[in-house]
Amino acid sequence: MRRIVDSTERGVYRAGRWLAGLFGGAKSLAALLALALLATGCFTVPVTGRSQFNLFDTADDLALGKEAYVSVLKESEGQLVRTGPEVELVRKVVDRIAAVSDDPGFEWEANVIRDPEMVNAWCMPGGKIAVYTGILPVCQGETGLAVVLGHEIAHAIARHGTSRMSDTLVAQLGLEVAAASSDEVAAYKEALALSVQLLVLMPFGRDDELEADHIGLIYMARAGYDPREAVDFWRRMSELSGDGGPEFLSTHPSNENRIAAIERLLPEAIAVYEASGKGSARNSNSP
Ligand SMILES: [Zn+2]
């Protein structure tokens, strides 16, 4: 697990650099603080229809994700898989799912990072995706990969990253933002730094995970991938122990709760799958 600690430290460093850009840019602190005070639950999550509190707009998601993505790719440069069947398969599945998702105009990009020990994948705000090679054997092919990527794309479209940042900001600042002194500005920056770090390096909460499972199931079904594979995938994941990323080996929700929730959603997802008219992608399970 040492590697995760290292990348957390790097995340804090990256967050600091991002903050320097934010506070030097056009988006002034005052404007953000005003938003923090005025905003109410102002984003409706596609598929589930849940109303979400979010201080950021989709242009912010794009800018934030892009900046953090460039940093991660730079750090992983030596491990980037540039060509070959793994990259082709990942990009094919991303293309199929993004095409049927509730895409608000994200700039989709997917890369594969060679790290056989890392059982993980993520999608940053704005559609920037990484898949670590360690998760590919658990996927066992295209449909299993669609479970993973449907779930990750769902986190981005449901805007869980910037929603979590918004909650963190409001929780840390409370109403004191109205009279922001230099001390409070410093605290504000610290809160933001923590939040950016959370984008990639910390597990999402249980509710966000279950929502991403739900939306991901519908998206994979729309794309013509049999959603029943999600149950098999999470069973395989639950048998795993050892190193992995925070996203896929997080303990909340527990695997049993997660599989039970997916099974409850399957009738809805299977109806979407059958209506997609795209045939059984479950049988095209080899790269
Ligand atoms: Zn997740």
C-alpha cells in the first residue's frame, strides 16, 4: 500500500499547483464565495433524477479534470501503454458507452497504465479516464470492462467529484466565508486542496458508489453490453485480496450489499439492454 501513500502526497502537491492557477485566474475568490452562499441543489443527476448540490459547472469539471489528468499522465509516462489490444479494447468500450451516455459535452480520453498490481480504474471530471492493467484480468474481456467503464463514466456524468468538493468547501467554511480574512482565505485554499486530492485518490462514499453502479448498469445496457455481467464482475472482485486502487477495493459499499443492489436493478437494466437492439455483447467477451 506504500504506493498509494506516495501518490496521495503527490496529489497534495498537485492540488497546490492547481490552486495557484485558480486564484490567479479569472474566477475570483469572491465569486466562488458568493456561489457557495447562494447555491442550492442545482444539478439533476441523469438516470436517477437525484437533485445534487454542486458549486461548479460542467466547464469547471472539464478544466479541473484536464489539469489533473495531464499531471497523472506525466507521472505515469514510463508505464503508458501506447498501442496494442489493451488500449484498443479500452477505447472501444469508452466510445460505445460515452456515445449512449447523458454526455454534457465532455472531452473523452482514455489511457491504459501498465501496473499489474493496481486493480483500479477511474474517470476524472470532464471524461478523462485511466485503466490500470491490473484490473483487466478481473474484467475477463469486453463486457467485464464495460462494467468497470460504465461505472467510472457514471461517476463523471453524475459529477460526484465536484459535488464532493462542493460539500467539503461548505462544510469547512460554513457561513464565515462572508467576511473572509486572510486567515480564512488560507483555510479556504486548504479545503480546496483537500478536495482536489479527493478527486482521484480517495474512495467515493457509499451513496455515490451505489449511484454509479445504477447509472453504469443502464449505460452498459444502452451500449449493448449484457448488464448481468456486473454481478459476475463484482463476485470476482470480492474474491480478490491484495493491492488495488482506492476506487475498486474500497470497502463501501460492501460487496454483498453492492451485488444485492445490482440484482434489484437488473430487471430495469435488462429491459434497456433488450431494447438497445444491439444483440448479445456478452458473447463477444474476447479482446
Ligand atoms: Zn466507484
